[in-house]
Amino acid sequence: MIERWSRDQVLALAPDASSQKAAQGLSSPAKWLVRGMSGEVLFGECKGSGAKPYQSCVDLSEPAYRCSCPSRKFPCKHCLGLLLSWSADGVPDLAVPPWAAEWIDQRAARAAKAEARVEAARAAASAEPPEPGGSGAVPSGARAEQASGRPDTRTVRQARVAAGLSELERWLGDQVRHGLAGADPADWQGLAKRLVDAQAPGVASIASRLARVPGQEGWPARLLEEYALLKLLVVAYTRRAELPAPLAQTVLQRVGFPVAREDVLAGQPVRDEWDVIGTRDEEVDRLLTRRVWLRGRASGRAAVVLSFAPPGQPLDASLVAGTTVEADLAFYPGAAPLRALVAVRHRMAEPHTAAPPGLTPDAALDELAAAIAGDPWVDSWPLLLSGVVPGSAQVGGLPLHPRHRDPWRLLAVSGGHPVTMSAEWTPQGLRPLMTWDEGRAVLL
């Protein structure tokens, strides 16, 4: 029998507050002509404004969502309402209707094709001889260009990036000489635009964030720290041929050189039972970003799965906070690998019935130190802390982010007693994500 998700877990999937409110209204049985479940498939027909009902379906093994309504939100209010009914044990066992069975068959066929492409990419990668020079390895797309006799666009781009970073280095020197008090947000925005033109979007993103620093507590020290990290990135890019291959990969990715999805999936995957310990959405430069944080039970590894979408478009909702999924994760290369792709799922996600194993604060600090030693530009990392008593401004001796102080829901759950909790570490402090109450996940 499938363990049902909690109401909090379902509502956390909603793309916005209005979808949450609408979904709660659609959880009533009176809104549905048909509601049913068969195995891992949840389906229903909901009354709409037209003569024909909306057909909604959820594949709980992924999860994945499908609805015939015209909404561009994902998952839509009808799928969320259906999930809320299921979480309250209000959906009977029924045979899968043809329209839902057709969608499930199409998903299975696409999954088989995707798995075949991954296996083919791994076979091709294992058959290729290793590139000389480690950190100077050329990606598959560039090798194809070289073989065809066309100019290597990667080399052209590297020259543009080098010129843009050289300008950045001079700019940083001028800023330090003239003093931090004269910092002007317009200068940072102009710098970011020039770095975009130089094809260094990763550095441009860091530069654009500088405008938010002066509004923070202790901003002069924070701004100087950001300048120092930018300077370090410039020097590391210039001397990347002297770096170990994993660190050189990290530098290229921080600057903004992409790694092809097929190249990531061709790497050696890590199979584990991964606890989904929290999610966080934010909008930066008119682009929505979702971070889904995971911890491996056997490997002890941390991971983040990212998805991106312009405003109004859906983000990936296939990983549900407070569940455990057995899967193969393929990690992006680097000195402190964190970002990953879900390569293969081996069984459907199961809701937590007990708090997953966590770290003591001392062990968590050791893990953070190792991550920052490998990648000095790390700005977030998932922690799973056990046996900590939360306070209004700290947890286990680790400070909370200024925007997350007085975490009333966390304090209410703990009642002054030790708890297991997940949090996103940032240089400004911890952002609480989740805790557990009598084994059930409580989203913070």
C-alpha cells in the first residue's frame, strides 16, 4: 500500500498561494464526477466551466501530472485538489480509464527512450580515449567542431571571457583603491552587462547580486568578501591550466561555461536512498529557480537538483519534500560536486515515517569546511542536523539567516526539545527548511 503524503507536502507543490487556496476548494468530493486510484496512478474528472469535465491524472511514482484544463500553472489546482483528496483518504480504488492509461503508456515509452540514450552516452564515453592534460579536456561538441574543420567556438569564447575578466580585475582594483563607501549600484549593473557581453554569465550573476549587499548587516565586510571571491575567480580562470582537473571544472562552471546534460548523465551515477529534505524557489533576473535539496542515506552525500523557468511557466515538481526516493544521481563534475541530475528512479518516493539520520553541528561544520576548501565560491549547502534545540537566532550554535530569525513554526514543533531539522547553509546563516514531528515532515 502506498503511504499517503501529508496535506503540507501536497500544498508545498503548489506554484503560488492562489493555487493552494483553489486546490483546497477542489478537494471536496462534490467537485468531482469521478475520483479513483489504481496502483501508483491517481485520476479524476472535475467539473469545470464547460460541458466537458477536466481530466486530471497524477503518476505518484515520479510524481508527474497531467490535466486537460487550460491552466499554465504546474501542477494545476485540479491535480492539487485530487492529491489533497487522496491525502485525506478520500479516493477509492477504481480501474484506470483509457485516457489515463494512454498517458501512462506514453510516459513509459519516453522513459525507455531516455534510458537508452543515457546508456548509449555512457558507452560512447567509456569507448573514448582520455583527453590529455586533464583540465584542458574539450567537451564533445567542441571535438565535433574540430573534427569538421570549423573554428572552435569554445576557444573564441575563452578569449572573450579572458578579456572580460581582465576588465573586471582592473575594476576591482579601482574599487578597493577608491574605498567601499563610494560604491554605486549602477556601477555593478553596468559591470554585469559587460560581463554578459563577454560571455561570462556566471560572473555576471555574482556582480549583479552586489547591489543587494549594502542593505545587509555588516555590509562593508560582506562587500569586501565578495570582491575577494571575484578576484580569486579571475586568477583561477587565468591559471586554470595549472589547477587539478576537478577544480578547473569548477572554475569553468562558476564563470559560466555549461556542461551538457548528456555529458553529466554519461558519468558514473551514485545509487542511494535520497531524502528530499527541502525546496526553495526564488526569482533572479526574471528567471524562476527551484532548488531541491537531497541527502543520501548510505553515501552521506549532499545534492541539489535545479530547475529553471521564466515567470508563468512551470518548474519541475517531480521531487516532493519529506519523501525518500531510491535513485541514481549523476553529479556535475567539480571539486565539491553538489548539483546533480536524477538519472534513474528505482522505485516510487515514500513519505517519511521517521526523521532521517542527521549530523551533529560539529560534523556539519566539518562537511562545510571540506566543501568550501574544494570550492571557495560555494554559497549554499544542505545540512541535516540531529539533536539540536532551536532558538530565536541560532540552531545548535549555528546562526540563522537574518530573514529567518524567530522561526515560530520550528520553535513550536520543538517545544524547547532537541529535534532533527534540515536547513540551507549560506554565508549569512541558516535558512530552515524542514523538521519532523512524530515522524512526519513539517515544512518550514
